Amino acid sequence: MVPSAALSNPASKTTPPARNGVQPQDLPSVDTLLRAAQIQPLVAENGHTLVASETRALLAELRKSAMAGHLTATQTTPEALAARLAARVDARLAPRQRAVINLTGTVLHTNLGRTLLPDAVLAHIQRVLAHPSNLEYDLASGVRGERDDLIEPLLCELTGAEAATVVNNNAAAVLLTLAALAAGKEVIVSRGELVEIGGSFRLPDVMQSAGARLVEVGTTNRTHARDYERAITANTAALMKVHTSNYAISGFTASVTESELSAIAHAHGLPLVSDLGSGALVDLSAYGLPREPMPQDMLRAGCDVVTFSGDKLLGGPQAGLIVGKSEWIARIRKHPMKRALRSGKLMIAALSATLRLYLRPERLAHDLPTLRLLIRPVDSIEATARALQPALQAALASRFTVDIVALQSQIGSGSLPVERLPSAGLAIIPVQEKGSGHALTQLAEAFRALPMPVIGRINDGRLLFDLRCLEDVTLVTRQLDALRLAAA
Ligand SMILES: *Cc1c(COP(=O)(O)O)cnc(C)c1O
């Protein structure tokens, strides 16, 4: 090993060797370090800019610990410095957005990115985005085309709509629809349907941003057809139904169906708009799941415009889909806000490839990860629990017990809020009662610090891992050595 003096400044030769540590003046200069044989491969791979800036930062850090008298000669060998520098460079280049393992029990977890894109979709994105594409180009005629043309025919076929368009997310779809159809005018909505989704989407606020005036009718629990009828004036632009996707009102309730409401709207020459939120494109009850209203149901019931998300039950990328009658879709498409909210080629590639999977409904439960996870049989989840339990128990040794437990998963993303899916998982409980709360938070932290972070939830003195979304148990088991070190 080369002693650290080999890399130090010539000036420091006059300094007597430190008795209890490396002195600041013994540290090499940035240039000396960058020229060292041990550092050169790092520079060759990553270039001078990044390695030099990390070298400067590392030396500043070392100078501080030298001044505090904490720096030893073994920490400043060229090998040790090269290793620390390589680690710093790796950390700088590591993506901030990382793949994680979702064991929260919520399948469509908004904070964890909702849907998982199907393999076929990922392959299509890779193929089509590495090259120019016919995003707005008609290959048959060789003239300018519309990006909607890549999505609209398929979306119409799948939903039975006359016309369709796409924007960035469903919040944008609602905003644009209201701005195009009702700016400066009134929209009638039931009080029971003034939803807030995750704090940042509140229907009254969206309505205001679109320049439309909200006219609330009925009461929280009961709204009748006559409530809507009485509220219609010369200033009314539309009637609106909002799917109460993240709550349920039960008990003494009444609401007006889309069919009844469309008859009222059409008698006055008004459109009926439906914000569906999730919008499953297939009947989920056929898969043993609770039924979620579909855009095709809404259109059949007479809705003129229906908006829904691409990354909820549809299982695709973040997108806002707008389907309905040609007349209204044309107005929506012509609105200047459409240009501001238009979807990029990345999303169009992902959405069109996802929609194509729906052409083979028999394969959907296999091809669409979101659906596959939602309908995963509980015995398959239990098998994962049995496979993971011994390895996890061994890794956590005597500090925690790991039990297989029955759990209830949620669909998430405001879909089917009161429904629970029978599931299974592991409950990790500290052996010692004293300080158990702290032990649990620390353990949860250690799981989140793994190379592929594992996200569970703490509930009632236990760290719970719902295994519905863990299809490959090795994703966790191969990280258990790192966990053992972290939890030690
Ligand atoms: C989720 C949801 C939205 C917002 O959709 P995003 O795609 O997240 O923008 C709007 N309305 C309802 C009813 C929803 O459930």
C-alpha cells in the first residue's frame, strides 16, 4: 500500500508526522488526487467534471475530520480515497426516482405511482421512442395528421363512443371539459358528489379554475331529479355527475341515475357530463371483483361526455381520457387549453399499447399487471407468505417475530373505496415490549433503505407486509443480507 504521504503536498513535508491522526495539510490537492493511478479509471469512465467536483467535496469533508483529529492514515491511502470517491460518484449518478416494492396492501397506490406498465407496453415505448414516429403524420397520405388519431379509433371501439380525445390526467380532462363547455356559465352538480381526490383535486376548485359556476343541488345524502330540474336556468351550460370514487354515502340516500339525468339534460338541450374517475374498461365482476361503473355504461345511459383516468383501473400510463358525442368532443378539442394539456408521445405510446391489450380480453388478466394483482388468488399470496416467512425470521433473528397473517388489501386510487380484497402477508412484531415502537420505526426505515426499498405499513404495534403485489419473492430475499447489516 502506498502511504498517504505519497499523495500529499510537497509543502507538507516540513510538517512533523501527526501522532494521533492525519493533519489537514497532509491531505493531497485536488489535482494530485485526480492524477493518482487509483483515481484515473474513475476519471476515464465518468469524465473530469463530475469526478473533480466530487473530489473537491470529499477533500473538504476529510479536511474537517482531520481538523477534528478524527482522520487516520488508513482512511487516506490512495485505495481508500479511490473507494470513497467511487462511492460518491455512484451516489451522484443514482436516480432519485427508484423502483420500490409495494407491500402496503394498496394496489393502485398514488404515492407509489399507481399502475405497473405491462411488458408489451414497455417494449412498445422502447421501440417507438428511440426513433422518429408518426405522432402527427398520416403515413397513408404523407401529410400532417393528428396525435388523437393514434388513440381515438380504438378508444371509440372499446367504449362505444362517437369521438375521443386525451390529455395529461383526469384532472386535466375535467378542467378542459368544463372550460370548453361551460366557461362563464353554470354547471349543476349534486351536493353528494362534490369530491376531493387526494387534496389537490377538489371539484369546486376545478370548476372555478375552468371559469364555470358551480350550482349545488340536493343535500349531502339525497338529491332528486326535481332538484336538478328546478336549478336549470338560461345560464346553465351542463349537468354533471361525479363518481364518488373515494367515499360512499350509505343509509338514507337518494341520487339520480345517469339515464334519468340525461333525459332531463337533453329536454333542455344541455349536455350531461360524467367524471368517472377510475373507469374500468371491462366488467370487473367477471373477475370476481366488485363492479366499477364503466365509460360504456355511462355513454349508453345518455352521458354526452365521460372523463376517466388512464392509470387507475385501466392499468395504463397517467392520462385523462375524454369520450363522448362528436359535437362536444370537437368543442373540447378546439379549446386553446387543449394545446396546453396535450399528451406527449411517451404517454400516447404507452396508452395506445395498453388499449391494444383490451382487444384480447381473454388474455387481459395475464397481460395487465394491475388486473393480475387485483384478482390474485389468496392462496397464491399465502404461498408467497410461506416462502418469505422463514428467510425473514432468520434475518431478523431474535429481535422480532415474523408471523403469517390474513390481511385485507385495498384497490386504491379512489377506486371502490369500501371494498376490501382478502389477502395475506407477514406481521413483524418486536420481541421486547419495551421500546417496541421505536424498534418498529427503525426496522421500517431499514427496509426503506434497501437497494430496492420495501414499503410496508405500521399498524397496531406491527410492521405489516401485504404480499399481494409481491409476485417474485427473490426481490426481497436477495436483499436480506443488506437488511441484516442495517438492522444489526
Ligand atoms: C382520480 C379522480 C380524478 C383525478 O384523476 P387523475 O387522473 O388522478 O388526475 C378526478 N375525478 C375523480 C372522480 C377521480 O376518482
